[in-house]
Amino acid sequence: MAGADRDIRRHFSPLQIGWLAQAVEPLNADSDAAWALDLLAEHEGLDALPIERDGTIVGMVAKSVLLDIVDSRWKQLWQRDLDAYSVSIRRIVEATDYIDRIVAKDLSTVQHEDQGWYVVHYRRSYLGIVNLRILLEHLNKLRDQDLRRAGEIQRHLLHRELPVDPRFSISFFNRMAYEIGGDFYRAIRIGTDRWLVACFDVAGKNISGALATSAFGAFFASMKLFAYDGGAKTTTSLLNAMVRDVNPDEVFVSACLFYIDLEKGNVEIHNCGFSPVYAFCSKQGGIPECEPTTPNMPPLGILDELDYSDTHIVPIKSGLRLVAYSDGLSDMTDPFGERYGDERTLDFLRGCHDCAPATLNDRVAKEIDRWIGESHLADDITLVDIRFS
């Protein structure tokens, strides 16, 4: 019968009820319980059989009930027809119907001990049986597969070659709290000796956040395709307009945008509701000096027009290091619920000042693991580290 099940499946997609239908012939109501158990043994994983009378399925009889009848001499002697021991089916469903529709409609009404059996018809003829537990397990597997695939797509969007220039280096660290998330980052050339290095944190996690970040992937792909070379204010305005256009009103995006202009010798920073940006430089004695830069603009997507009057401009000097991170880093908690906090974050970043860019990601990962221990991340973490020679 397993082969027959596989043959039946070719008519349906994994999203349809027919994919899961167990093709077992109904048992006549006056059949012997021992014979019914033998029939069940032929169907791996099946714990109930459909019972019919006069050509109509009247219910399902459980394996445990059949065992009880066989084990009891009194019940064997006085055994009534099997339909007296059956439980009713929920309803008849069409094999081409979709699993998620059935689950969404019936899950809230199922009783604690009700397995929720369905009789499956295909083209008005009996096909098989399935219960709500099987539907739920299959639906969860499908969603897990979708999430894993979505995670692969998102990682593909994030993993791009970084700029190679002897005058500066860029390091990105990213860890999602779940399979997919709402953080995004990119480094892209926007003109001769001009670069944009950007981090984004969408106000939404998991699927909703990932959908929003896909728009950034398309935005930056278009910039590269059309060899975009706009200025800092124009680019930030375009990003803001895109967020407002493609997302609902309640979705906004914190962002930190570094516009590197090697010809002018400065970095223009647009901090749109992001965590503080730290500018490190070494003073005598080798102790890194730090100057924090707080947000100077609202998150993207809130206002139609942005005010650029308080833009931060940092002169490029040898040894300059700019660091920004999403608030998932400072907000992560240990197993006792203690927050990592801004002071620890700054101390950690200061301690990383002299480490080689190639080792930075490993060092950040170890610090996260050390702090959260057996707990888990509640938010995505993204960090960008820009160093000038």
C-alpha cells in the first residue's frame, strides 16, 4: 500500500490534502476486530481505520479500541458491530484542497481528545483518510523548509564581495536571531573615489523583517546595474522614499550610512535612528580615543523629507576607525536576564581596536557566545568596522 500512496501523490502538490492521504480501504462495520488489527499492521504509522456501513463511512475505530476488544473475552463474546466503537469524522474534504486552509478553519474547534479525522475524496470518489495531527506536522515541515530557503536567499543577498582598496578596509559581522531577520548591510561604489557603506535594522523581525530587507537588496542591485553616482543627500532621500513607498506606515528602518569620499578626504555620516557611531583614533601611548556620534536623523520611512542640517562629517586620518552596530548587540542578555549594555559594548569595541580585520568576526562571535551562554538572541546583530590606512 505504501507504493500505492506514492503513486497517488503524483497527482498532488505537497501543499494539498491528497499528498498526505493514507489510501486504506474502509472496513465493514461487522468485521472481526482481530482481522482489523491485522489490517492495521500492514499500514505503518496508521493508528485507526475507517468504518463503513452500506457503502458510507460512518466513523473511525482506533487501534487501542481494537486491542481492547481482542484482549477481552467478554467483549469478543458480546461484540457489537465495530461502528458502535467508532468516533465520528470531522468532515469530508477534497484532495485538491490546501492543507493550510483546512488547518486554519478547524484547529480552533478541535477538542482535546479529538484526533480530527478527515475522509479524503478525489473527483467525488473515496481516496483515503488523514487526521489533523498529520496535517499540522506536515505544515510545520513545509514552513521550516520555507524558512530555511528564505534564510539561504537572505544570506545570498548579504554575502557580497567587499571593496578592495589599500586606503581603507571594511568588515561586516552579522548574526540573525532566527532563520531570517530584519538586518541588512551593503558596501557599494557610488562614484570615482566615493563609497557608501550602510547598515539597516528593520522595525520588524523574522518574515516581516526579511521581506523589508529584500527591498534593500533590489535597491542596491539597481544602483550597481545603472552605475549610480548620486551624492549623499540624494541617496539617503531615495532610500527614505523607497522605504515609505514599499512598506506599510507602521514599518520604519533604522539606518547608519557612511558616505566615504576619498577625494575630499572625509566621511559624511547619516545616522537615521541607529545606535551611536564610534570614531576611534590612536593617541600617544596607543590607547584608542573614542568620539561617539549620536543619531542626527529619524529612522527611514517616517518623514517625507529629511533634514540634513546636522550632518556629521569626519575628516579621514591615518588610523581612523569607524564602528556602528545594531542594538541587538547592546540589548543581548545573559541567562540571568542582564543586558550587555552600552558601556560593555564600548569597552569591547575599544578592546578590538588593534585586532586584525580578518580576526574581528571571530572575536565578535566569541563575545556574543560568552555573554548569552545558554540563552538565545532576541534580536539580530549587525556590526560594521571601517578602518583607514
